[in-house]
Amino acid sequence: MFYKRFCRPQIIMKSIEGKRMHGLAERLFNICRSITGNGVRQTLDILREFIPLTVHEVPSGIRVFDWEIPKEWNIKSAWILDSKGNTIIDFANNNLHVVGYSTSVDTQVPLLELQEHLYSIPEHPDAIPYVTSYYKEQWGFCIADRARKNLKEDTYHVNINSELKNGSLTYGELILPGKSEKEVLLSTYICHPSMANDNLSGLVVTTELANWLMSTPRRYTYRIIFIPETIGSLAYLSRNLDAMKKNIVAGFNITCVGDDREYSYLPSRNGNTRADRVALRVLKKRHPSFVRHSFLDRGSDERQYCSPGIDLPVVSVMRSKYGTYPEYHTSLDNLQFITPSGLQGSFDVLKECIEWIEHNHAYRAVYLGEPQLGKRGLYPVISRRGNIGIDIELLQNVLAYANGEYDIPAMAEIFNASESDVEKAVESLLKAGLVIDS
Ligand code: ZN
């Protein structure tokens, strides 16, 4: 049967995947990732134990649209000592202590000068903030505000042993072929150091989804990418845009999927793509109290995927959205903030979105303009409403929405018709060769 109404009998609360995902997050947590560098490579190497990622390197200086791949940054150590040799800050204890992309420094500075290079959050006195400076060469340290307030007048020895040089930007890619060349995109970013919801949760849920997809029959081809945020998605798009525009039918930017708070949804700019409709359908059914954001609240790679001229059908289904939770971009976004059940819930929702796309086909009209139903015996023999047979209006409505975007449940909702009636209309049109499975 070409259309299988999808139901998911097992809502059994198992969290085998959740525990496995949390375990993987624990393993990856302390690696110092950035938009380039060995932390990204090390992370991809670990993910390759689970899924056969291809690792790509894009050299520094290469232009990607209006941007340029930056120099590669690596760091060995960083610390601050007071004049008695006491350690004030040590990067070895938490890699958030150093501003990402800090240049090397080895100097003695008075407190006043040191303060110019310190970052803290007075509203969260025990949190170390996450700060980066990718595109301006400088150095800095991040510190809990309470510790900062305890600093005494003194001369401090500051040392950062880092390297900023021409190298490359690294990303991972896995293409899982399906029966169709049409694709579903799963994209997650891989550039944050020790924080869990943003963005380790995205890495581990995407890995788990890839693992599941590898073991399941696939109608669609899956393009699964692990990229640095913004510059990585721009680099990836600049290399793959034609194929992506031609083939992608739905996409998910996977981020902030690990905590136990409410689910949330951020639409594509279009707001009415297949990915949008599927995400909304699954969330309304499974988690009706989800938070619905506007595209104006965007802040991740949908900024690139949905920009003019690119216009891919990409949405985000999240738990606590980036920028909205107090732990965001601080050391409080840690392995306790994400949980096996939080990860499991997100995995289940995204898996169900993919299953919907796999099982609920969309259709495409063969002819431009309305086809002539009469000469195919469809018009005269069809009864009007209330009689046996298919409603002519329903046939015409299906044809009007057969642009490769709408599946049977979506059409039934728009037409205010039953799914079985729409299914019958689709069957007739398929038989008459007037629509094709898209
Ligand atoms: Zn972030």
C-alpha cells in the first residue's frame, strides 16, 4: 500500500538511547572545541567510533560567500598566578576559562589592567561565561563573578600558550543513501567547548539518529552534517548548495535537545514547509504545551539555511532554546543540566518527525495547469458530494496541492476532509498518471 497511516504503538518509557547519549556526552564534554582546531577533530574521531563520518578540511583563507575561513586556533594551556604563585585561574580545570581564539601571552599585569581582560556575569556569580573572539585578535579570561570580586590588588602573571595560524576548518559528513535522491538534512554544530545543552546534546542526539537511520530501510537519502556554527554552515553551503537546493525536502537543525524542560520549535523563514508541518504535527500530538518561537527569534544555522537565495526547508525542534535559559553559554550548562530522559525525549520526537516524512508521501502533479479529467473518465463518472465515489472538488484540491510539499494528513487538514477520502482521491490520480509520488 502506497500510504501507510503511521502510528507509534510503543510509548514505552525506555531510555536506552538516552543513557547511551548521556554517556557519549560525558566522554566529549572536556574536549576544547572551537570553530577550528584539534578539539573538533578529536570530537569527530570519537563520533567515528559510532558512525562512518567523512571528515573534510577547508583551508584558512578560502572565501565562502561573504566570509573567509579564519586561521586555525589551538591551545595547550592557560593560567593566571598571583604574586605568591597561587593559581587564580587554570584552563586545565575548565576550558571556558579562556576566551575562545585568545592569542598567546606571557606577561605580568596589575589588577586594573587584568580586569580589562576578564569576563564574568554579575547576575550569575558562580557561573563562568562562554566568550569568544573569532574575528578580532585579543586575549581574555572568563571567571565566576564571585571569584573576580575576591581578587586583591597585586601583580598577576598571565600566561596563554595558544597558536593561531593558517590551517583549516574541519567538519564531518555522513550521506546515507535511500531509494530516492531526495534528501532529509540533519545538521548540528560542533564548535562549543565544555557546555552540554548548547551544544553537546545536538551532537549526541544527531549521532544516535544517524545510528538508527543506518539500521533502518530508507526512502529518502540522509545528509547528516557536523559543522562549526555559522562559518561551518556557510562553508558547507558554498560547497554543496546546488545539490542541497535540488534535493532537500526537509531539514532539522539539531541543537539544545538535552534538558528536561519544555519542548520548543523554531520555524523556517517560510514557516509552511514540509519540515514545519511535520514538526508541528508531532509536537502538538506528543507535547502540546511546547513553546512556539518565531523565525525572528533565530540564532543558529537556520540563519544561513533560510537566508534569501538559499531558502532550505529547515526547522529546529528543541528543549530549552539557546538564549532563553539562565544556564545558557555558561559553565552551568553542564552534564547535570542535560539528562538521559531529556535526550531520549528529543531523540523520540525527531525520530518520529523522520518517520512521518518517510511514511507519509507527498505528491507532485505531472502537468502544468489543471489536467483534463474528463478525457480520463474521471470527471463524468464522479458523483457530486453525498453520493458514492470521489468528490470532484477533492480531486481538484489534491491536484492544486500536488507540488511535492503536502502529504495526505496535511491535505486532509487543509481541505477539512478525512484522511481516507484524500487517500482515495490520491489513489485515483496516481492510477490515472496525473500525480507522482514525490
Ligand atoms: Zn551557542
